[in-house]
Amino acid sequence: MIIKKILSLGLILLILSSCGNAKKAQNSLSSGDYDQAFELAYNELYKDKFKKSNQKLIPTLKEAFEKSIERDEALIKEYQKANNPKYFKEIYSLYAKMDVRQDDVRSLLPLNYENQEVKFYFKDYSSQLTKAQNDYADYLYQMAMRKIDGSVNEAREAYALLNELEFVKPSHVANLGSLINRAKLNGSSLLLVQLQNKIAAYTSPDNINELLRISESNLSNPWLMVDTEKDNNKQYDYNFNISLNQINISPEQVNTEVVQQQAQVQDGWEYVLDANGNVMKDSLGNDIKQDKIITVYAEVKLFQQLKSARIDGTIDMVDKNRNTHQMNEIFGEAVFENVFAQYRGDQRAIEEKYYDALQNKEVPFPADSLFVKYSIVEFKHKMMALLDSQNF
């Protein structure tokens, strides 16, 4: 019975949802939003294409389909009459949309309404679509080539146009990939990262490789191209000079502190005595008992293992005219701390805040190399934040 009720509730919700979408589709049709009306009707019919229980949406789909075609073809005629290349994208998009819409309807056929097959009339837009695609692709290419070797901003516009061309028709020009790279290069700031390592005795090649591993995909500025090795065929806009100046690794420390603990706790029970030393009775004649409270003591000895390292450095940014734009002192730090504890006395006297320390144990101090590694990781994090903050 419960299963039947659940199924019935699901069926009711499905019907209500279908009715709601049918009403939305009809309202969209009445308001002239033919695309929305078509999409709502199509989605409901596609979900229900095998059950055929949404027949009432078929007239809405047909009317939205026909009025969408009428509107889109009228818009295309207006754009073509204007004879302006700026409308090539709209013309191509409209032909593509009409073609896709027809394919959507074909996926539902056959459709029957009131025991009669509903006829849809399709047009072959393939030649118009191909022409519109070529016109728009050629427009993108011509506009990009006018801007690709211009100012930085024009090169960036060319990059966007060429990427659009790659989406619309990647085969339009044979060297499209190299043109995109050319536009990217012309629109970008070239940055050469150089390192002066004054603490080389403490660092490993892996440390330095990680510091200089800069992925452009992780930078917030898409128009920044980074080299960590100088290419004599390039003219760099900026030098990003990193200097690791000094490192300080503290000695291993174990600090101790003794904390006295005292608490009053229940320790069983005892009889309540009167002034004569006799056990007192309640109104029913039962012996009266009370909790026995005692004071307990303990001593907690806290141990703190502590060691740290810090790398200090500077970063300056110099442009191609040798003007210094930014000078920053930054550091990377790594800290190891382990707190553990021991006690003697009555454990019940110990405050809860010491429980975690009592569960911990003494551990070996990490090697110096790990402190160097993680100090450089933090140094790099700050370095990348500084790099991202620059307005190139």
C-alpha cells in the first residue's frame, strides 16, 4: 500500500510538472518568445516520446516551429539587405539555429494529434549555411589580419577573432594555429624570470626547479608569457628578478612546563549522619545517602618540540628600459611544532584541554632539507601572488 501511494504521488508530481511546462510553453508562444516555447514543448515531448501522453503540446511545438522560421528568415533578409559584414555572424547563427531546430523536430517524428499525423515542412539550408559560414569565417580572418600586428590591444582583439574562427571553421586557413600563437605573442607581455641564489649550499636542484616552475595557466593574467630561461631571439618586456638572500634554521628546541592540577570529584557515596553520629532517615524511614566528594591532584608536564626555518629574499621587476617598477622583500617560512604531555597523580584532576597532548608522543624532528623545501613553497606562493598583482 505504501509503495502504491509513493508511485501515485510521483505520477501526480510528473503530471503537475508537465502541465506547468505546457502552460509556460503556451504563454511563451503568446508573448512572441517562439524559441522558449519551442524549447519547452520539445523537451517535454522528447522526454515522453515513447509514452505519447503529452499530445496537447504538439500544436504548440508546430506553431512555435513555423513562427520561429518565419521570424528568422525575415531577420536574415533584413541583414542581407543591409549588406554589412558586421551581420555575418547573425546570419550564420540564424541558419545554424534553424537547421538544428529542424533536426530536433525530426527526432520526434512521427507525431500524431487527435488521431492524425502532424506534418512538418522542412527546408534544406545546407547551401545557405555553408555560404554564411564561409562569409563569417572570411570576415573573422580579414578583421584579425588587420589587427594582428597592431597595438597590444589590437593583437588581443585579433587573438579573440582567430579563436572564434577556430570554433566556426578551423579549416578556413591552413596556418590558423600559428596565427593564433602570433596574436598571443603580440598581445602579451614577455617576462623573464631570473634567480640569484645566495643560499645555494642549502638548496637542491629540486627546490629551485619547483620555485621556477611557473605555469601560465595558473596566472590570473592571460596576457603574460613567462620564460625562466633566456631566449636571445625574444625581446622581454620585463625582468622578474628573484634573489634568495639568506636562510635561518633554528636549533631543535624542547620546551617544558609543569602544570599543577586539582579538582573536586565524586568518589562513591556516604551516609548522612546527624549530630550524634547516627545515620539520618528520610520520611519513609530509608537511610539518607549523599555523593562523596573528594579533592584529587595531578601534575601535567607539557613538552613542546619546536623548530623553524625562514628564507629571506627580494623580488624586483625591471622593464626593458631598465626602470625598476617594483621592489619587494618577501620571505618563506616553515614551522614544526609538536606538543605532548605526561602526567602523574590522579587523572581525574586533569583539565580536558590537556587530553590531546596526553595522547601525543615525542616524534623525531624533520630534517633540515624539509624545512628548506617548505620555506621555498611558501616563498613561491607569495611570489606568485605578487606576480598576479602586477598590471602588465
